[in-house]
Amino acid sequence: MKCKSIFIIACSALCMLMTGCALKRPQPNAEVKFEVPSKLSIVKQGSLVRIIPTNNSKRETPGFAAELARKLNQAGYLKVGNGKNPKYILSLDTFWADRCDNKRDINYNIRYYAKTKVYKNGSSHEYITHDYGASYTSSLIGAVAIYEVNNIEPLAYFNVAAEDTKWIRNQNKHQTRIACDTKRQRNKLMAEIVVNINSLLSKERRDVPVILPSGGDFEAKQLLRANRIKPAEERLKPLLPPAKLSELSTRLYDQWNEEAKQDEKPERSMPEDLANYYLFYMAKEAGGITEDSARIIHNAYTSIILLADDKSLINAAADSMSRLEETANRLGIRL
């Protein structure tokens, strides 16, 4: 049976090559705003997280892990601490570097510029002068990796960075000095890193290219384009057929339409209903997904692909399924 399947696939591929056929990815025809999960949203809300800094981080940025834990607990999304049985581990590594100009470096920081001297009688003239400069530059990079305790591979990993440069200038070379306060500067950049990581907890809405099918309710499509997700969902609800998506069949539509003729009511169209179901579940996805809703929406897209004859609808559902699977993967949801 396996050899037969391989033979059929090989023959199909050969046929495509001989006829010059090529599958092209359908092009998006609209943009809809979707709720995009944050980089830390892979960690389930309320979960216990333990921060483990590397030895390098402990040495270069002492107290950083404790400050990060305090800030994340203040945000309220995670529970960070050393309690028993943490669900996640947040590995923290930091890389610190700074450079402070010394007396010799000042000689290379000479700046020449024009100044104007104005006399009491109103006359003036320009002359060239110079000053000396000294700078202090520092940078801090935090490398974050999040692991599920039961999983040896990282669920998410990213870098956050902060940097700062200070300059002072003076025409007197011997008075050109800059305070290279490493401890104070390190604390300042650690605070910036904590703020940057904290900001990664928030979700955002982003324009995402999508494929809208040729069928389906026109007004609902316009609402989706206008980022009116909830009104689009409410608009589509009464347009859906009186049966679950998984229960639809041509036989059921024949039955409905026979009853509609007897009652002198408009007949239902299966392609139109499938398109409206697709728009309805796209609105659900755009509003943000949970573990349960992601599976429901994924099953809906699968059913639409299996039931539809309209190529534009099949392409649209396949495209949305791919997008949903990517989002679910970021959130650690197994579909």
C-alpha cells in the first residue's frame, strides 16, 4: 500500500513537470488587524516561573534577576519566585561592556568650529576655535530563554538591549573630564532592560495580509477591513445556517431547499454559507485565540477546505490555517 501511494505521488509530480504546471501561493487581497501574541505570552497566565541567571550575569549585573522578578510580579501576569515545582524556567544571561575616554583619548576628540566675536561698536568677525571632548559609552544586552520544565528545548528566546553615551566638551583640555560611574550606569541600563522585558508581556494588534473569498457577506468583509471585528462577528451570526459546520452536506441543503419551496422562502446556498462560516471564524481568530478556541477555529478551517468547491474559499481557508498554526506554535498550543 505504501509503495502504491509513493507511485501515485511520483506520477502526479511527473505529470505536473511534463505539463508545465506549477502551484502558486495565492496572493492576499485584504488586510485585517489580528491580535498578535506577545513574546512572553507563551507562558500561561498565573504560572510559576523561576528566573535562573547565568554565572556571567551574576558577576556582571548583580541584583538584576531579583529586580526583574520584582517588576514581572508587579505586572501581575506571571508569578516569579523560588517556589516548588515551577512550570517554567526563565534563563537570563547578560553581556556588559563600557568604554571611558582617558587623557590620551581626549587628544583625538578635538572639535574645530567657527565662533563670532562681536565688539561694542557693533562690528564683528568670525574666528576658528576648538574644544576637547570626553565620552563614556556603555551597553547592556540581556539574552532571555524560556523553558518548560518538562521540555529541554526553549519555548521562546529573544534579546533585549540598552545603551547610553555621554559627552562633555570644554575648551580647557585639563578640565575635560567625564565621570565614568560604572555602577550607576549599569543600574540605569538594567532598569531599561527590565522595562523592555516587561513591555513584551503586552499583546498588540497588527495588520495581517489575508485572503477574502469571492463569496460571503459583503458588509461583513467591509467590517473586517475596518478593524470592526466584533460587529463583523455579530453581523455574521444570524447569516449562518441552522446546523454546525461539521454537519453540512449537499443532502442537507437539498432537504432545506425543498422545505423552503414549500414554505415559499428563499433557498440556502452551501457555497455562500461556507464563505460566511469562514469569515465568522476569521473574526474569531482576529479577536484573539485561546487554547480551546484555536482548536475549534482550526477544525473549522479544515472542514471548509473539505466541503468547499470554490477555489478562492479553499485558498483562503488554507492560508488562514497556516497563519493560525504559526500563532498557535508561538503560544505553545498543540492543535
